[in-house]
Amino acid sequence: NYTMGSQAFEAAWTAACKVEASTVLLPPELEFVVGPISFSGPNCKPNIIFQLDGTISAKTGARAWGSGLLQWLEFTKLNGISIQGSGVINGQGKEWWTYSDSNDDDDDTDSYTDQELEKMPQIKPTALRFYGSSNVRVTGISIINSPQCHLKFDSCQGVMVHNLTISSPENSPNTDGIHLQNSKDVSIHHTDLACGDDCISIQTGCSDVNIHNVNCGPGHGISIGGLGRYNTKACVSNITVRDVNMFKTMTGVRIKTWQGGSGLVQGIRFSNIHMSEVQTPIMIDQFYCDKTSCTNQSSAVAVSGVQYENIRGTFTFKPAHFACSDSSPCSEITLTGIQLRPLTVPQYHICSSPFCWQAFGELYTPTIPPISCLQLGKPAGNRVLSDHDQC
Ligand SMILES: *[C@@H]1O[C@H](CO)[C@@H](O)[C@H](O)[C@H]1NC(C)=O
Ligand SMILES: *[C@@H]1O[C@H](CO)[C@@H](O)[C@H](O)[C@H]1NC(C)=O
Ligand SMILES: *[C@@H]1O[C@H](CO)[C@@H](O)[C@H](O)[C@H]1NC(C)=O
């Protein structure tokens, strides 16, 4: 192996940018060790291909990172960009995770001095981020050990991710697999995700997202939200998650919103999900809070139209948890073919009954266990969605 730095990389990009459908080759025998790079393309020709068969590794040590950056490798304002191949993007996150977890007495860090560990900036980068781009494809590659989120799409239109592997340890903090925000027409399939936070996280402004044939675990499952933090308005619609295996995740399929928000989550379908040893397979939480308590507020991001079908397997804490807001009950929750069986593990006090609060909808078939706490029909008063909820 011989290594190349950021300058060679940037020179290759400058050349590729000038030619439509050009290819940047990173052959298998090469390792590039680079600091933060932005491949910015408002003036680039369309349809550039990154053929990544080698390895791109992040620089370690605090010096390369200044006071901290939100991303390591960034592609912005491109029309038609593909990253493909059998190569690896290695975020070398270990020293960042150690920084944020002072109780970690893992003694496998002797290649870094204590001083270097202390100096890692508090803002941790996403490994690979696409911003403001259209027709983005990421296929074949592996993205491993990101300091924080592995792959992020923000304000993109037309995203295709398949045959991808994402991997970081279960105990690596905030290492989401794929994070989507303000992005439309997204397809993610035939992908393996194992990480320390959400396998896939879908944030405000996303619609027409189709996720299928994905393995998730360990990790926190596939989540929509947290939405509506700091009283913001959030809109998420037309999301399908189907043919997914979850293994030893914290939650399975989850919608989480903060109190005080507005907007609407609608048109959500979770279908053919196999759960193995998942703590809580099904969850809607309109009281999401990352501290012990958050201020009670009456407004909420509304949740309406969530289909759960053929969700089967084992849970270790609670089968289903629907905690909806008094002012904005969850509506049109439908359940079909739910079969979730408790699996006793030493760590958890198992609670075999589902929980519901202000959750309304229909049971199309009997469920295992019975989810009799779901209130059939529409919320009393049939609150009409107001302007506040319109998206
Ligand atoms: C998936 O990616 C690997 C390289 O990581 C490649 O060898 C394989 O052919 C790809 N499979 C499909 C179905 O595209
Ligand atoms: C969601 O899907 C419905 C039905 O296919 C469609 O009418 C609606 O425009 C879609 N919403 C968005 C925001 O794409
Ligand atoms: C918020 O509301 C819940 C449920 O009504 C109540 O148990 C809790 O004490 C309230 N918390 C605060 C901080 O007011």
C-alpha cells in the first residue's frame, strides 16, 4: 500500500469536474489518508463517477480537525454523482468515541497518547455527506467506524443507495447509519447496517422514501424523527419500510416527536419486518425527550396514517408502545398480522403488555399479544387537522 493525501484527491476532482460523466478511479491497492474535503460542484459537469475500490481513511489526531467540523467527506450541489465499487471509507472514529465517553476504560487505545485523546474537538464529523444534489447513487462500498453519522443526505432529490455496508460498534455513541433530511424520492435497499444509533433516521422534509431488504442491528432501529424540537414544524410523508430484519436493536420501527412542535407525519407503512430480540419492536412516542424530563407543551407534530403489517419475531422489553399527545392523538394506526413473542433476557424486566395512550385506529386481524389498548375508530371530537398541521 502506498498512501496519497488530500492534494492528489483535489487535483483529480478538479479535472473530473470539467468533463461530463468522467470517472475518478481509486484503485484497490491504494489507501488515501485525508482530512476534511468538500467536493463542491455548482460549476461541475453532471454525472461524475467515483469508482472507489481502494480505501479512504480519515486522519487521526486532533490537528487535522481544527475546532471540529460537521462532515469529513462532502459532496455538494451536484447533478448526478455516483460513488461505487468495493472500497472502504474508514472514519477512524475510535478516538472520537473515547473522547465522548470518559467511563470507557477499554485499554486498547495505547496507539494514541492521552493528550491526543483529550484534544479531539467536541463537534464530530459525519463521514460522508451529500447536500443539495440530485440523482445521487451510493453502491457497493463499505462505510465503517464514523466518528458520528456514517452517511447523510440533506436537501437531495433522487437518492439511490444499495448493496452498501455500514458498520461501527454497538457502543459507539451517535453513530447513525444513514440520516435523511429534506430529501425526496429516496430508495435504500439490499444494505447491511450495524451501528451505535439509528440504522436509518428520517428527519423533517422527507417524502417518498422507500426502504427494503435491509438488515439492521445492532443499533437503535429505523426511526422517523425526533421531529419538532424547539417548537419547529416538521413534515414527513409517504415512507415505506418493508422486508427488513432487525437483530438485537433497541427499537424496531419508531416515530418520535418532541413536545411543542407542529406539522404532520402521514402515509407511513411498515411491512414484513422480522424482529429478533428487539427491546421494543413498535413505537410511537410523541413525548420524546433526551433528558429525564422535558417541559410539557400541548402542541405536537401530528401523526396520522401509520400501517403496521406482518411484524413478527421476538421482543425483550415491550411489544408495542404508542404514547400519543392529548391535544393531538395519533389516528389511523392500523395493525395486521402482528405476532411478537417475549424472550426473557437477564438485563430487562419484561413487560409483555403493549402500552397505548391516545392511540386510535383499526385492528384488521387479531394480534399476538392482543393490542386491546388501541382505541378503535377516530379520536373523540374528530379534531380536524388545522392550518397548524398542514404541510
Ligand atoms: C455488491 O458490491 C460488491 C462489492 O462491494 C460487488 O462485488 C457485488 O457484485 C455487488 N452486488 C450486486 C448485486 O450489485
Ligand atoms: C404521497 O402519496 C400520495 C398518494 O400516492 C400523493 O397523492 C402525495 O402527493 C404524496 N405526497 C408527497 C409529499 O409526495
Ligand atoms: C407533564 O405531564 C405529565 C402527564 O400529565 C405529568 O405526569 C408530569 O408531571 C408533567 N411534567 C411536568 C414537568 O409538568
